[in-house]
Amino acid sequence: MSDFSRSLALVCRMVKIEHSVFALPFAYTGLLLATRGRPGLWPLVVLTVGMVAVRSFAMTFNRLADLPIDRQNPRTLTRPLVTGELGLSFTWLFLAATAGVFILACWAMNPLCLALSLPALAWSAFYSLAKRFTWLCHFLLGSVLGLAPLAGWLCVDPHLGLAAVLLFCGVTCWVAGFDILYACQDEEFDRGMGLYSIPARFGLARALTIAAQAHALAVAFFLLAGWAAGLGFIYHSTVALMGLILWWEHRIISPDDLTRVNMAFFTLNGVVAVGMFLGAALDVWIL
């Protein structure tokens, strides 16, 4: 394998490109609702390219910004930038390339999306710095992924609908909730480093309660989004089912047992994201 191919594989591993499953379904949901189930192939393609690019940009910036911290955290010592497997020069190049691809994708959508591309990049980078000064960093991260349904909607319609805004609120709370759960692993480390996170600020028990409250709000916003979009039984039943999955997510984690955080973080929340899209799609296409 060439050095370039190896570095590209490493950087894709570093940004966990498979985690695009969290944002893409909500972007598709925004697109679906804006077009009432008839998005067309071109918007679908450019939206997919743009979403994968901006998420890769955000994760790459996060890894670069957090490199001094990751070098001291036992949980992150195997990351490619920390071990030296991945060079800084290539990583900065990848960061610039993903930003460029995202801007081009926005240009291919419409002038409004192009005008919003730089603010979107800035916001997606800013969240990486937030844990240095506020424990609301989890909600800032949530707002970055919350842009997904807005992006899907604006890709085809410059006038945001109420449903897209409510989906933004729902995704923000949903992501904040599972990011709090993930941050529970670093409670002691974050406190020792003077970093801000809800587990470090309030302790594990209260952090788990706040995460559960964020997820309850997420379900409420998702239901309201369905009402605003005129969706019916299939969508609302799906939201109820996803709410049960989130409830189970909190049942398998406790202050005394964080061993299943990764399962809750990726597996269950991946199901929630895909399930939400399928519920909306089936409702639009069938009812």
C-alpha cells in the first residue's frame, strides 16, 4: 500500500467515517420533508457528499485541536495522530480538502447554501474548543449535528419550515444526551485537566440524569416535528419506539457500570438515527 493510501485509510479511521450514520439520516429526513418524498437524485448526491465532507472536517479539526489532550488521556493513546502513524501535514491537507469538497457541494446546491458554507464550517470547528470553557459543550456538539435536517431542507428550499427547526432542536438534544454518556468515561481525566464537561462538573449520577432529560426533550421535539410536517401514525409510532430504545440506553448504564457506553453510543444511537428516517420516509410514501 502506498504512503498516501495508508494515510488516507488512517485518517478515515481517525474520523470514524462510519459515524456519519448519526447525521446523514436526519439530513435525508429534512430533504424528504421539504420535497414531500420526491427529492430527486442530484440533491441526494450533493447532500450526501456535503454531509460526509463537513463531518470529516469537524472530526479532523477535533483531533488536531485535541492532540495535546489526547496524548495524556489513557483512553486515546492509540489514536493515529497520537501514535505518530498519521502525520500532521497529511492531516492538515485532509482538513483543507474536506472543507473544499463541502464548499463545492454547497455551491452545487444553491446560492444560499454556498453563502452558509463558511459559517457552517466555522461552527463545526468551534465546538471542539468549547470544552475548554463551558460544560454546555455537549449541546454545542449537538447543534452541529442538528444542522443536518436544516441542510437537507435548505438543499432544495430556501425557506425553512417549522418541522426542520423542530428537528434541529430534537437532534441537538439527542446528540447532547449521548455525548454526555460518552463523556462519563473521562470524568476524572477531564476534571484533572481542568476541562469542562457535564460529568466533570456535576458528577456521574447527575450527568446521567441530565442526559436522560436531554433525550426526553429530543423525543418531544421529534413528535412536534412530525406534527408540524403533517406526518401520521407511522412516524409517530416510530418516534415512540425510538424513545423506548433511548430509555433502554439509560437502563444499561449506571454510575457504577460504564462498560456498555460504547454499545449505547454507537449501536443504539445508530438504530435511532436510521429508524427516525425510515419512519418519516414510510409515512410520507405510504400515507
